[in-house]
Amino acid sequence: MSEVQIKIGESGNGDFIIEENGERIALMHVSIHGATLTALHTEVAEQWKKHGLANKLVEAMAEYARANKLKVKPLCPFTRKIFERYPERYGDLWEGAV
């Protein structure tokens, strides 16, 4: 399984992608505007669920956000759940967290 690929266009829209044998098996769609990265949607191919790929995408997105000094707005329900579950890991990134 390949590592997470990051493809962000000049418009600020892009994806964190995991592929297997050239096939996209997991994706997180994001949008970056100013100093905020918004996690919009995460999906994993049915046969790859329960392999931790969505968590891998969240971790890669968090590393990217920290490296680029961005705050994260977790609109994606899965990403929001992970941010809520692990505030010690992601609390520094969460825009608007209490």
C-alpha cells in the first residue's frame, strides 16, 4: 500500500489520497483558504474499511496542517469525531475548539 499522496491545487482545493496498485482506495477532500484547512469529506473503498486508512488520512492531514501553520476546520463527520476523541493529539489544530 502506498503512502498518503497530497495533491493541493492553486485554488486551495485538493485531496489526501491512498492508492493500491494504481487504484484510489482512500481519499480526504480538503479546501485551504488563508490559514484554515477545512476537512470536507473522507471516504474509503468498501473492501479497505477496517484497515485504519481513514485514520491514516487524518494523521497525514494533521502533519500537513502543522507543517504549514494551518488551523483545521473538521467539517467531515469522521475527522470531527477523531478530533473530539483525541484532543491531546489534535486540539492544537482545531479551529474554534473550546
